Amino acid sequence: MAGVMLVALGGTGAGAILKRDPLLADTSLSWIRYGHGHDLATAVLYIGLGMVIWSWIRLGRMVRNGHVGSAAVLTAIVAWTLPLLFAPPLFSKDIYSYLAQGQIALNGLDPYSVGPAVLQSPLSDNVSWVWQNTPAPYGPLFLMLAEGVVWSTGASVIGGVVVMRFVLACGLFLLCWALPGLTRHLGGRPATALWVAAANPLMLVHLIGGAHNDLLMVGLLAAGVLLVLDRRHVLGLAVVTLAFAVKATAAVALPFLILVWARRLHGSRTAQLGKAIAGGVAVFVAVFAATTLVSGLDLGWIPALSSSSTIVNWLSLPSAVGDFAHTVVDSFVRVEPGWFMTIARGLGSLLLVYIAWRQWWAAQDGGPDAVRRAAITMLAVALLSPATLPWYFSWPLVMAAAFHWSGTALKAGAFFSVWMLLVTYPNGDTALYSWGYLACTALVSALACASLTRPDPLKLSSRYT
């Protein structure tokens, strides 16, 4: 908790801070945003982040050895979450976009047609320049929530950030509620599942500190999957549809949950699948149509999903291939990069469709295997989408958390969770092209990985000699 408090404190100067912070501007504390003050804030934030990673690894070691159970992990989750609820935005400026989109809807404009730049307000002023003219790519349920947050806070930026975090924290609550139940069906341990997914710094620092709506989506998704496995199929599919109405990625799980339902129905396999598809489509259409009608919005967010292709980084494998191919060819002949990116991303999308189809076809028996293959497909979506950001890997992580994790799998999860946490700078800029910094993050991640099974891998303490 001390580490998280240091992260929050350092975030006041090194995080994704406001252009003009009314709490710090024109006060004796404004120095923390500039020069040596900013450097000091950055150092404090990274010291706190190191303490958080250390604590998470130590907790994981205790969970793995059976020294503590779910209650201890839940206590840690609460303690580590509370300071982040009131911290400045960390590692991302996306929450400013959410609030600006809510204000657009509140002002009677269509957030699926115009971007934050139309507002010329304190909310839109803090939106990243990349998204100033981009329509909202989020579902009607989330836009309603964002509109409610802006209305309830009087369009206050600081108040909006805090209230929005509390709204998104409902996703963390749902996740903590669902994971122990999911382990009953999927073969894992409740404490391990909670440690892997809910207590993970990648989840807490990025999804609470960074205030990403992915947290609400994965919380609803986990709850919906549990309800389906508990034979409450209609309610479960309705909850997953609500997750889709937050962010479209949740739709990936729906075909797999249909298979879970189908194998519990009477009749031939064809009849089972037909009944389940008909019922699932009916539930999806009813819930999504009701949500859309209540919001007063249309389907404009579907075409707006392509706006994410503006992001180019090598976490997206197709983007990495396209960028690399252009670099190689451009060293011999001057060419435009657009064609390379378009072709690589198109091939990546085809590969994703193929993987999703193969996984769905292989999951015909339903049950836990369908959920496992849904997690694999979620991972493929994160890797093969035109744009990938570190917190996108929370999608497969949540889907897979309730399965049995071997020691090797836990170490791999620890390595990549820590690495994904660190590859973004606290102000939201990407560090994916800072190769020296990335080498340091790899070393830190490797140390975290080794520490999960060995208390003192560097033999720095006489306690373990």
C-alpha cells in the first residue's frame, strides 16, 4: 500500500497530468510538474512501482506455497486499489477522452460523429491530440455512464476522473466476485486466480490508475461467463452483451458461450446448436437494442472502431511486420509506408479470423474447453489487431485466470505482466522504441519472474544464505 501511495504521489508531477491543474497551479507545489521537480516525482513514482511489483511477487509466492488464501489476496486488492482511486491519471490520458465524449453526449451532440475538439472545454483541452477529432469507439452503455459522470460532477475534470474511477471499479468488484466461482468450473485455485488477474499490477495500475473502460468490460465478461457455466445461460449472455455495449471486444466470447449452452440442450448436435444460436441471438439483440434505445445513440460506434488503427507500435504483430518490411525496402528504394501497413494488417485480420474459426470449431463439446479456447482467441485478438496497447492483454488474462496454472505458466505470467506494465511511460507516452529502457524493463521482469519461486535470486540477503 505504501508503494501504491508513492505511485499516486509521484503521479501528481509525472503522470498524465492536466495542462492546468487547479490544485497545483499558482501554488508553492507547482514546481513538481517541471524540471527537477518533475524528475523527483518520476523517481518517487518508479520507487513506488518497484515496491508494488515486489509486493505482488511476494504475495504470489505465498499464494503458490499455500501460506495465504483468497482473503489475503482480496485484502491486498482493496488496499492497493484505494490510493489509485484518487490519484492523477497514470500511464494514459484516455480518461480525458471518456469524459469529453460524455460531455459531447450531454450537450446533445453525437459522440459517434464528432470528436472532443468541438467542445473547446477544460475536458477536451486535456485529450491527447491524437483523439481530438476522433468519434467515440465505445458502446452505448459506456457512453451513458460517461454522460452521467460528467453531469454528476458538473463537467469537473478532477471530479470526473475520480467518479469515473469508482464506476470502472465496479468491474474490479465483479471480477473479484466471479473468479472464485469460475475456478469451480475451470479447475483453478481461487487465490491463484485472484492473484493472477485482480491483484496484478498490470490490472490495477493500468486499469484503475489509467482508468481504462477495459476494466468494466472484463468484469462484466467474467460475471457473464460464470453465469453461463452456472447454467443461467440467458442472464449470462445478457451480461456479456452489456460488456459488448461497453467495448466491442467482449463479443469474441459470445460464440464460445453459445457452445456451452448448446451442449446442455436436448436433441442432435445440429439441433442443439440451432436452438442455442437462436436463443443467443435473441438475447443479444434484445439487450443491445434496449441499451441503444435508452442511450438515444445509434450504431455509429461500430465504424468508429477503425480509429484505433491510428496507433502504430510493434505490440501489434501485423503492425510490427508492416513496419519492419517498410524499413527494409525503404533502405533500398524510397517508398510510402501506408501500403505495407495496410497489407500486413489485412493479412493479420485474415489470420485472426482463421484462428477464431478454428478455436470455435474445436470447442464444439462446450464446457471448460470452450472457455479455454475463448481465452486463446482473446489473446489472438490482442496480438493481431491493427493496434495493440499493453492493457489489452488483460482480456485473455481474465479469461484464463481461473484455470490451473503450472509453476512455469505463473512465472511466464509474472514476467509478461511486469513487462507490459512498464513499457508505457507514466505520462502515457509509449516506451516501445526506447531500446535501452526496454532492456532494463526486461531485466526487472526477469528478476520478478525468478523471485516468484526463489525468495532471493540475487542472493542479496543473509536471511536466505
